[in-house]
Amino acid sequence: MRPVISVPYFPGSNGDEDAIREINKHGMKALPLYFHFGDERRLDENAKAMIQTDGAFLCGGFPYEDRLGFGRVPAKIKQYADAVRQMVDNGKPVIAVCSGDQIAHSMRLAFPKDSPYRVSMLSNICDRDGEIVWDGFYDKVVYTKLACDPERTAFTRSFREGAVMPQVVDHGGGRFWADADTLNYLLANGLVVEQYCDERGNVIDNFPTNPNGSMLNIESITNMRGNVKLGMCHDERHVNALHDDEAAMSLVSMREYIEDGCPDLGSKARRQDIPVRLKDYSYLCPSLDPSRTYDIYIRMLTDDNERNIAQLFLGEGDMDRRRLVRLELAEGADIEYAKRAMIEIAGMDFLAGIMLKKDLPSVQGSGTPVFTYEVTGKEGNRLVRSFTEHNDVVDGFPVRYEDVPSPNPKAYVLKRRLWKNPSLRKSVTNVQTGSVFFFPDERSKAAAMELLFG
């Protein structure tokens, strides 16, 4: 009888069909299972069905539009998270790619439940020699090198030692980040599965060989037992239409592992000889002087999907969210310079065309009123916009949660673009970007901090 592999997917997933095709092609049977908030009975039934399968393939895509952090939303669906964890603890093989990898790391799936170690999947930093050369989403063929003993995991036993293969990456948040203690734990136990490399297998920590800024060029890792593989490359996709992707051999290994009774591979643990070098992103982590900093709040005039998803999880409708651009100005520059910078940003069509087209920005500095940049009149066929003073940013939402990522590559790119204007180069010294949530009271804020941002 063919092993049954569950393929859980969510609103926004798009890798389930590829996963199903490859699973069925390699001697197993795929069982797609849909997980979504709002139908508790179906969530319970699908979680029970998932636990009964022989393994799982956590597919890629953009579940819940990657709102509130990469992989964070699906990881908060208790029935799903508990089922995946139970499968791993029972020794069943679980492979996760792309957003499945992000979700798995949000659940700390590679480590025991009470472990101090963790990995975060963060926004891409596509840099070369300390300079950003590509911003945001990256969709290309890259190369990976098998870094572990092929017998170390359930998914690599069909590979030759040190195998180099082309694979597809397709993500905006694949940067593998961990602290020194976690990295040392991974290396001491031979848990790094693949590293990004060039076509000849050279591991080079520069874009595009390292496509997203991952520490130690890590593409994927396993757990101590060796029954998980968590990585950003798509093992289920073909590099092109003319030949099968060699990475799909991971599914051959998965089937054989199941047929062998899912043995514990912890005895294969061997220290990996990979030098630990912590990446220096200090140039992307500016510390702003609050006395010279002005905040630009951008209120969505159209539907804000990030707020809607937060409301779905919290079960409350009384909240608001703004995009945030934070400008630190030079000594002597005042709020008029902040206004000028914001008009310049608007002219850049900043943030994928949202500025001035469907958002309402406002500006506030230390001890200054709040100014909203809005339509104030019309001259012929042309709309006239100007700054209007307001008493408060959002009436009835005094509590805010700020999410300004660190490091902040988008802010660095924005600063470089602003500096092309000679006047702004003299007046704008640093930039941060992020988002702000407004809550009606401390209770709502505490619930959000625990559920959404914890």
C-alpha cells in the first residue's frame, strides 16, 4: 500500500498542486487538507485526518498574504500546529518548503518543545559586500549543496555526498536568522541540510549566490531525529519543463524512510565543519534621535488586509492600522522638511503605488501637531493637496503597537532614493519603516501582543 502524505494548505497557498503531483509521482498518495479559521468542526476533522497519515508536505505560497509576519498566522491555528507537532514527535517525516518552512520555524518545529533555540525567517536582504543590490521579492533558479551526511535525514538518503543541484526560490522572506547558540547547536549535531552555493558548489556569502542574506548560507535544516526538512527551496518544482528537478529525489528518500519504519536518525549526528560568522547588518539598523524624528502615518483608505486578518484572529473589530515612515532630520531641519520629504516619497510612487492614490498620510514630530496630507481643493482638472493640522492621529485609539523591523532593508533603500534629491540628502539623516496598530484599550493590546506578535 502506498504511504499517504497529507498536504495542508491555507487561504493564499499556491504550492499544493505541485506538491500533490510530485507526491503521487514518487510512489505515495497525497491527501490535501484545508485549514482556515471559522469552521472549528472542519479544523478538528482535518487535524485528526492529518495525524493518521504517514507524513506531511508543508507546501509553499502566501498563506494569509504573509500578513503579521512570515508564517506566523497559520502557526497560530492550534489544531494544525498541534497535529504537525504530534506527527514530528511520533517520528513521521515532515518536509516544509517556502511558506511551509516559514510556518514550521514560527512553530519552532526543528527543536524540542521547551528548547531555548529558535530560527526566524525574515525579509530578504539581497546584499553584496555591504550594499543592497536587490530589494524585496526574489524568484530565480539558485544552487544548493548538500551539507550533511546523506544518511542524516529522512529526505537525503537518495543523494550523493556533497551533491550540488539547481533549485527554485520564490519568496520575499527567506532570510535564515539565528543567534550564535542556536547556530552552534545546529552544527554540533549535523542539522544543516543544504547551503546556498554557486554552480560549482562554492559557498559564497554574497548575492546572488546567497539569495536572501541567510546566515551561513543555510537553506534548510533538520531536527535531532532527522525526520523533518525545513527549507526555502521548492523540492517539488521542476527547474524547467524539459527535465525533472533533482531535488525531487527528497520524496524518494521520504518514501523509503517510511517503508523502513521511520527510524530515529539521531545516531548519525556528526559535527559539521562550517565556520560561524555572524552577519553584520549594523548599517541597516539606524538608531534615531527622537528629538529630530518625525513620524509619517499612512492610513489606508481602502480595505486594510493586515488589519482584517488581525481582527479575524482577535475576534474584535475595534482597531486600526497605519503604515509608518519615520524620518530623522538633520540639526536645524523642522517639520517643513519632513513634509517636503513626504511629498518626495509620494512622487516616487512609494510602497507599490499606495501613497496618495488610496492612502492618507499624516506627519507628526516631537511636540508638534499632527498634519495630514490630503486633498484640499481643485484647480481646473487638477486636485490640490496640502497639510491640514489635526488634534490626534486616530480618535479613540490611544494605545499603539509599533513594528519597525531591525534590520530594515526597505528603509535603507528608501533613504538612498531620498538622497538622490540634493536638498533631502542634507536634511534627512536616517529612515525607518514599519507599521503601527492602534487598540482601544490595554486589554485589547495585551491580547494582540500575545496572539499576533508573541
